[in-house]
Amino acid sequence: MKRILFLIILINLFLNLLYGATPAAPTSVNLTFDGTNIIISWVSSTASDIMHYTILRGDNANITEATASYITNTAGNVTSFVDNTADTFSAYYYRLLAVNTSSEKSSLTTAVKTNPRPPVDISITPFNSKVFLRWTNDYSGAISSYNIYRSSTGGANFSNVISVSNNEYIDTQVVNGITYLYKIAALYNGEGAYSITKTAIPFVAPFAPKNLSGTATGTDVKLLWSDTNIRGTYDIAGYNIYRATDATGPFVPVAGFEPTTTITSYTDSGLTSAKRYYYKVIALDINSNTSTASYCSVYVPDGISTPQGLSITSYTSNKVNLTWQANDSGENINYYKIYRDGVELSNSYSNVFIDTTVTTGESYVYNITAFRNPAESGFSNPVYVTVVPAAPVNFTVEKANTIGALVLQWSPAADEIANEYYIYRSTDAVNYVNITMTSLTSYTDSEVTTGIVHYYKIAAYYDIEGRFTDVVSAIPVTLPAEPSGFSGNAFNGYVYLFWDKNTAYDITSFNLYRSTNNQNYLKITTTVNDYYYDTGLTNNTGYFYKVQANNFYGSSNTVTSYVLNITPTASAPPEAPYNLEATSSGDGKIKLNWQMNYSSNLKHYKIYRATYAEADVFYNTTSANSNIYYDTIMTTLNVSSVSNTTTYFYRVSAVDNNSVESSASNTSSSYAFIRPASIDTAEISHIFNGALLVWNVPSEPYTFTRNVYTYNIYRATDAYSTYTLIAPLIINSFYADYNLNTGVAKYYYKIKTIDSMDNEDAGNNYYEFEFTNYKEPPPTLVAKAGDKKVYLFWSRVLPDSYNIYRRKEGEEYGAPIAYGLPYDGREYMDTSGLVNGTNYYYSIASVTEAGEGPKSNEVVARPYEPAKLTPGAKVTYEILNKKDVLLNWDAAIPGGVNGYDLIGYNVYRSSDNGANYVKLTTTADNTFTDTATNWDNIYYYLIKTLDTAGNEDGIYPFVKVELPLPKNRLRVYSNLIDLAKAHQLKLRYIIVKNGRIKVNIYTLSGSFVRNLIDLEYTSPVSETEPYESPDFYWDGKNEQGKIVSSGVYLIVLEIGNERVIEKIAVVR
């Protein structure tokens, strides 16, 4: 058996060698895109007899040789292939297999999908501290997200700043003035190739000119404005000036003004007198970016304008009210003169006047003039009036309590006096007759004809008949007549009764009576309608009805003589529904609504439908002709699962409990649709004095399978107030709103999708935007130069951060040299590549969420080579004259070629242990004596070099000087007297209190030798104001005048009980 198995193994080995084994599949299949073609690469099969590789291409991961859309073979000795036949906009899957020389095939490799193509149509828009990127997908396959890469080093180092799923992105992590490069790659399982590189430089547009004002001189207007803190990223190139004759425009450029000028004033000449002009001034930078506008208005005078629009607003029998248009405030009118019948009557300081000196019945003509001392304008337009009483007010006509009469009531006009009132009446509203006069404010008219309309007007009388009231009408009536047209319809268990409503009797209600034998009638209801449903009746029973009318005065004298006899039956069909209305309700539905007068006996309603209005047959939707089941006792129904694009026609009938069907209702038609979906999300960012809205295209289905076509943008200043449409039919998925009032803190937006049939989405989401004004720069910026450095100091304004800019003479500001400096910082040291002897200009800007504000006024600093101290330089001191301090120091070395000349030294002194120094003097010498000192003090002295630019660079080591508290003491100028040389000892004493003073000489053993001073000192002295004596001498002799022996002697100062002792040596 073992021999047989061994033989089989040998045979298999022989067959494998003869015919070849199944080859292994290639591995590590990889796809790359070179911008035009797809390159497939792989690691070759481990088999040595590969004849070729077969490459399969298809649109799914399970492609086989039978389903592949493209097949090609490559030589067995290659491991890559360029597919130049592929539509590289589409998503493809590739699989490979190896084929050996015996035509044996390997298994298929796992499918590898092409990475997405790079996005195209890349649009990059720079804003203030922001960059807005948009792009288009150029790939048919799925995209999971996009990687956005950014470089600020000229493309040398790109970093992935974010991955987004949308086709837009607002990059807020940028700084104005810096050049950024962007590229984008699409992702799905892997990252595709990069897009082309796009460049953007975020920037700040100029800010509006400040303090715009205008002054008129003759027919010229001089405009002035300020350019303080209006510069954005680029230098101001000039201004555009526009003019209008109305505050709302239109504004047109001022002729003759050169917009490239950088002056901040302009005189607009040759204007028309007596007219107000409106101006706006806009700044523009060297790249033609423009600011928002500053506005002002100026009146060009010409004497005094004639007042316009004089009119009479009202008048009574004793006064006339006048008004007119006030003259322009620029004319500085003192007052207006009022003329009546050509004679000056009075004056007014406003544009209204009340003349209370009129006489009833008289006619007057009024004019006015404007007066400015000493000149007066021409006359205004005239107005005419005949003074008559004003018409009464609150005039009404109603039915009187007396049958067939009318009562009239009114009130006198305000401030009006009337003796009587004239009452006029008409029955045709054309021809009026005066029916009476009365001094009362009411009147009852009994001489009227009932059933017809009567028209009234009245006028007050005060020496003359006044103006009429508006016409008021009413119908006088009597007891109503019997209703006519009484009829009815019988149904299953109820009857419908109806009759005519006679308007001539001003009917208020009807009484209805019923009987089953036409003899005994019972009142069953009172109704205000001219119909009634009598329900709950017995079928096949006859019923008799009568009706009676009621009005203001009562009921008709008799119940109708006409008797209605009607019998309900079970077989009678119900009433037909009416007012059927079909409307589109969204989400593929049609909503039906109808009305039914009486439905208590109803089983349900039948809904009929057709697809065109003239259809002979309306299919019952509860039948087999429809898969929608409608069986409802409600009078509303939502019809679902209907075609979006088909118009449907509907009718409704009622079916009662006996299955008897009514006739059909009216026909109503509609079509169903799906409203466009709302946007998914939106983002709002600050841009130049406005808001940038960016949103996602909705991902839901759209109307009629069509895409969203446009968007409507709505805005409000309160989340729950009325939203105003500010931008209709926007075709992009972004919108820049520049029409914002910077005084409003918050805005709210709604972005509505619109489809191609103008349907708007039903969403109610709103997006909040908190408007943040740009922050002004620090009002104070100081630059202090040093050796290849500049120190900057500023006053804090607490923005989010600061940006600092620098330029050289003749250059523009570029990117900031420092950005994102802390909001609470106040200083910065610039050491980046500065050269001594070069002027550098600096400006600072505040940064907030809104972006970067205007640049500050610039300051200039010139780094320089400073003065230096010699090695080991020091300051020494000496105390002179009790408490004077003499300072000496080594001379300094002046700065070099790029430095400043040395002009001297500044001397500073501190009395608080060096915490604070006060400048004492500036001296050209290297010595100084401080005489402004006090005893019992410790002083610190600091010496600084001073150059011609005011710089103090060389700072000497400080010195400490102690001046002790003064006390009684002897000042001995020598401790040795050589009598052989005729020396004398010079002495001086200092006392801090007065009294008897003695200076004696004693031997070392205490024996008295000689008295030198013995006196009484009475002048005021103190520790702060001591007394120092003149010099006095000891000649080495004793009290008897003999020269003392050699030895040590004591010199003793005595004052009161205090003694001061000094020692000296004497030699002979």
C-alpha cells in the first residue's frame, strides 16, 4: 500500500512539471492618477512562468471576466499598466489575475477602487481675517470628505487644516496681508490627487473717512474729513466724492474731483442757491478696495426762500388753522410773518398758526413770508376761506322707539358754537330738503315712508349756515310682513325648510311652527337664518309648517297663511356636499375639504376621482379602480400616494344609513407635490461690515424629482418677529449681506429653498448672527529705538488680540510682523532683522471676531549704535560740606557711524532704595555735586549717557551714599601736631542744640590743660538744622601759655550734660 501511495505522489509531481501548477495571483495592487490617466501597478506573481497579466475594469467590486466593461492583457514581465481609455471622471474598480505559459489562471485579486479626482472650479475669496473657498466635485463616485491644505511659506510646506464634507469652507485661522496657498483633495477610502493650487491674501478694506463736514460760502461747499485710523491692509490712495439733492439719492460722482488725490478736503463750486446738497465720501486704497461711506448735508443759502405748501387744515366759526412747509434749517429763519387780506396779522416761530380773530361769515385770503433780520422772503401761495361753522360730529341715524320713525343724534364740533342745526333729508341721495331746525343735538323724524332708504345730513348755524356732515342713511320700518317663498325638501328623517327674507322690514329673526294635523301648531325654534333643518322626524309622516317674522318692533301680526305640507321618507337621498376644495398638501398628498349642512343620518362620504375635468366617469376611490381607500364621515381627507405630476379632479357624495347616495358635489382639482427640503446647516461669518452666509445643499428629495433651483434669504432683528425677504432667488449656496446697521447687536436669518416651480420649503429654522463692530486701534502708540531693536508701547483697548505692522521709508505695509498678541498686552520688542540707522514705521490694529480693525496712526523709530561705557567704568562719590555729595565717573564712548553724538549725562537719584529714580540734572561733564541732600538719608545715584536723539543707553553701576543723622561732634582736621614745626590744630564743632558750649584740652589721665571755647549759644538749632562753628585752632600751649609735652591729649566738647571726645598726638 505504501508503494502505491508513493507512486501516486511521483506521478503528480511529474504532471505538475509537465503541465504547470495554478499560478499565484499578483499582490499589492495600487492605483494612481497622473492628471489624465489611471496607472495600475502591482507586485508580480511568485510563479516563474507567467505569460501575461489580465486586467479587469468595471463599475463594482465584484467584477469578473464575464461582467468587466474593459479587459486587457500585459506582458508577464511588467508590473504596471497605464489605462488611457478610462473616463477618469467616473469611479472604477480594477482586479487582476496572472496567466502562466500553460494558460493556467490565478485567482482574481481583491478589487481596488480609483481614488476621487481632484475638485475643480476652485474659487477663493479673501476677506478680513478670513478666506472663503468653494469648489466643484469632478468625480462620479462617492465622496466622503475633502482635505483642505494650506501653506503660508510659498507652497514649501502644506498642512492639512481641516476635512469637510461640504463644497465650501471659511478659513478663519488666517492673518491679513499674508499670502496663503490652498489645494484640495477628495477622499473616499483613500485620498485623491490634489487640485490646482490657488492663492489668496486676506485683507482689510479701508474704513470710512471720519468727521465729514461741509460749510457753504456763496455757491461753494467746502468739505472736510479726517483720515485718522481709516487705513486697512493697504495704503489709502484717495477718495471718491458723491453728491445728491435728496437724502435717499441718487448719488453721482462730483465732477472735477480727482479720486486718486490723498487730500482730505474739497470745494464743490457752482452750486444752486437755496438748495440742500447731500454728500458721501468713500476712501479707496491702492488696490481699489473701497470703504463704506461717510455722509453729510449742506444747505447753500440765497437770501430767504419763499415758504411753500401753505394750507388750511381746519376751521370753525371762530378760528382758522394754517400750516406750511418749514424753510430749510440752513436758512436760519427768525420767524414767519402771517398776512391776512394783504395786511400783516401776526408772526409764528413754527410752521403752524391759528387765527382766532376771524368773524363768522367773512371770507379771508392768507399768505406768509419768512423773515431773517433784516430781510424778508416773497409771499407764499395764497389760501382762501369763508368762515362758517364746522360740521357736527358723531352723526348717527337709527330706528326710533316709535314704529316707523327714525331718531337722529350728533355732537357739536370741538370749539364750535352753534345756535341751531339745520336737518336735510333725501330719498335718492341727490335731492335734499331742509325738514327742520333745532337747537338740540337730536331729532326724531316721524314723517317718513317705511321700507325705503332715507338719507340725512345736517349743518350747524351760527350767524350763517355751516358745513354739512357726511351723509348717513337708514330704513324706517313697521311690524314685519309675513315671510314669502316658504318651501322645503324632505329627506330621510328630516326636512330642510327655507323662505325669503324681506329686507324692507329689517328682519331680526323668524319663529317656526309645526303640526302633524294642520290644526295644533307648536313653536319649534327661533332662528336668525332664512332656513332651518328640522331633524328627528318620523319617515312617511306628514308635517305642516308655518313661519313668522320678527324685527325691532315685534312680530308679524299673523303666522303665514301659507301652510307647507311635507313628508320625510327613508328612500329620499341625502343632500349633496358642497364647497369641495382640493389643495396640494405636500409630501405627495392632496387635501380635500368640503361642507355638509346636515350629517347625523350619514354613513360616510364617497370620493370620486378623474384625471381630466371632462371625464365621463369619475372612479369611486373605494372601488377596485383605485388602491386608495376613502371611507370617512369627516369633511376633510388627506389623499396620499398620488402621482406628483398628475392633476386630479374630485367630487364627493354623501351616503346615509340606508345606503342611499346623494348627488355629487362641485368638482375641484389639484396636484400633489413634495416641497423642497430645507437646507441642512448654515454658517454665518463676519465680512467687511456685513455677514457671509454659507449653507449646504439639501440632501432630501426635491419637488417633481427636480433639484432645488434657488434660495430666498430672509432677515429679522428678532428671532420670532416678522422676517423680511432681502435676497430672492439666489442661485449660489452663499450670500453676502452688506446692508447691516452696525448699531443692531443681533440679526436672524432664514434660508428657504425654492424649486423650479417656485415652491418654497416649509422649514422654520433660523440662524443667529451677532454683529460685532470692528474695534478701533489703541489711541496711543509709542516706539522707542535701541541697538537693532525697537520697543513698542500702546494703551490697551482690550480686543481679542493685536496685529503689529512695520514698513520702511517709501514702502507699503505687508504682512504683520507679529499677530495674535494677547488682548491685555501693552508692549512688544521688534528684533527681526532691523538695521541700525534705518527708519522703520509701525502701526497696530485691533482684532475681534469681526476681523481686523483700522491701523493706528503710525510711529517711526530708527535703531542705532548706542553709546558704550569703558570696561570697568564706575561712579565714585565724596561728601562735602556736611552733606553735599560729589559724584565722579569715567567718560563714556560715543556710538559708531549709525549712532548719535554723545552730548552728556543724565544724573538720577533715588530716595527709596532704588525703586524710583528722579532726574537731577543733565551735564556735559563727568562730575556733579548734589547739594539738595538731607541728613539721615540713604541715596542711590544712577548715571546714564545722553545722545543727540535723547537716548540713554550707557548706564553706570549705581552708587549708594549714606548721610547719617546729625549730632554734637568735633571735627578734627588732623590727629597729629608737630610743635617743632610750629603746627597748629584746626578744629570745628557741630551742635544740634543750644546752651553753654565749652571746648577743653585734657591729658590722657584727665588733667586740665587749656580752655579753647567758652560761650553761650542761644540761636535755634536742631538735628535737621544743626549749627557748625567757624574754624578755630589750638597752638599746643597750656593755660599758662607754655608748650605742652609730647604725648596723647583729649579734646572735649561739652554742651549741657553731653560730651564729645576726640584724641590727638603731640610731638616736640
